Amino acid sequence: MLRIHFTGVDLARVRMAGRPDALWETILSFHRLRDRRDARLFGEWRTETRSRLNSETRLLGALIPSRGYFPDFLTPVEGQYGWDVGLDALRGIRPERMRRELALLGAGTGVGAAFGMPSAVSGGADGPVPRRLRDFMEGGTKHLPRLMGELRGYHRAAVEPYWTHIQAQIEAERAARGRALLDGGADELLASLPPMLRWRAPVLECDYPVDRDVRLRGRGLLLQPSFFCRRTAVTLHDPELPPVLVYPAAAQLASASAAGESIRPLEEQRQRTLGKLVGHTRSVVLRAIGDGATTSELARRAGVSLASASQHACVMREAGLVTTLRRGNAVLHTVTPLGAALLKGGAVAS
């Protein structure tokens, strides 16, 4: 179990990530690609991703074992600001930090053994360190260009084609957590997280493969919802790095449970059906509103201009599918029960 200890200052500094973290999604998706679980949710994605993969990923396979520890430097905190910003931070990793984390990955005891790594990954007395990992450890930062190339190639095949859907899931998660924060503050926000996270003030308990305590010490906590994170939350190993907790987006879990099959084909089917009724662009705009969106957010999510988003929202408001609330210089669009029923294929919530 993971226990995250909060002070009063930490509660005041809890914050939600503003967007999905492309590096975290890329690394965690690499885990999903290699396991066989959740076939209904990820089965089609695995097939499509493997068919697109024509680049080398063997170094990624050495750095990211099927289970257990992977180096913190693969997911720099700067990744929350975008893919390119995260890659720049990774490119500038200090050699001494890289050596330290690679040694931790290659060790046959300590973290490797505690996380139950297979012997071929653990190294040391339990088995050999993989040759690619050993070469990377010996070469240090000179191998970074190859790592960056593999990351880019894999990201283009596995994550980039699904980015719009990933963004929509994280936006819905942010909206839900934002409402909890407005209703009851940080305490309510932490209590509203998915079931594998349990808020027992002043400690947030998480299902975790090892027993570990993290003390925030006034630094606060960044909550980073993730599409490809499954079953348990993930955090950085180094306690001196800025605290972050990556956890499965509740919207994704709910969608997977309700769908009973791969999310993507089901959404495409619903989109086509709704598109026949209100038009393709308008159906995209209605779906993009999610749990609430300003006009600029709506334009970004739907991939249309600001003027077009405003016009479509106006038409749907007049049709009773959307309501609009003005907040200062911005407006917030939300879906009405009628609009929600259309999105759900005609099932009106009681």
C-alpha cells in the first residue's frame, strides 16, 4: 500500500493537471501493449498499434519492464506542459541522475526485487542485466538520441492517433474533480477519487505493489489522471522530486464498464448515429462539451474555429440540447438532459 501524508499546507497546494501528460501516457501505454488484460477496452488498440509499429522499441523494452520500477527520468515533471516540453527536459537530464536511476533499474536487489521484477530484468545475482540496458548504462547520455527516437516512433504509433479521445477523457475527469473541489474543497476532491484511492485524512491510501510512505512536507501534490493507467496509481520513486500521483481517469473506467467492449468502436458507432440526426460536426461539438466547456475549450476539443464553436453551441442551445452560463468574460456550456439522452443513444437518466 502507498500512503501519502498531507499537512494543512499540502491540502492547500493540491492541484489537478491541466491536460494529459503525453510522456506518462506513452510510458504507461507501453505496459498496456504488452499485457493481455482488459482486452475489451484495449484489444483493438493493441492490434492497431502493433500494425503501425515499424520502429525500434527494444531499448524502451529494456528501460520499461513489464512490471515494477522504471526510471523517473522517463516522465519529467515538465511533461505536464506538453510533449515537446517533456522531451526537452528528458534531453537535458543530468548524467549523474541517469546513472543513478539506471543502476536502480539494473540492481538485483532493492527496488527491483521489492517490485517483483523478473530475474532477466532485475539483473545482479538473480540474473543478467539485459545487454541493451547494460550498454545504455555504460554509454550514459550519448544514447539519449536513440531513446528519444524510439519514444517518438512509439508515441506516433500508440498514442498520437488516440490523443483527441485521451484529451476528452481527461477533460471529463477534470470537470468531475473540479465540481468536487467547488462543493467541498480539497477534502471533498480527494474523497471523490476512484476507488483504488482512499482518503482517510490526513492520509491518502492507494493500492500499490509495495508498502511505501510519501511525506509531502508542504510541497503539495499534483493529481495527474491518465487514460492508460490501470488498477493502481503510480508515483515517482525519488522522494525529492516534485510529488505527483498518476491515477486511472474515472471517466475512462466508467466508460469501459458501461461499454463492455472497446471504447473506441462504440464511440465511433454512437458518433455516426448521432451524426445522422444532427450532422457530423454538430455531434462532435455536442460530445466535446462533456461535463462542461467554455467556447474556447469547446473549439479546441472539437477541432473547429472559435466562431464555429459559438455558432454550433447557439443552435444547440435553441434546440434545448445545451445550456449556457456566463462567467465574467467567458461562458460555460453544459449538456441538458435531452442532450445527454441523445449522446447515450436515447436513454434518459431517471
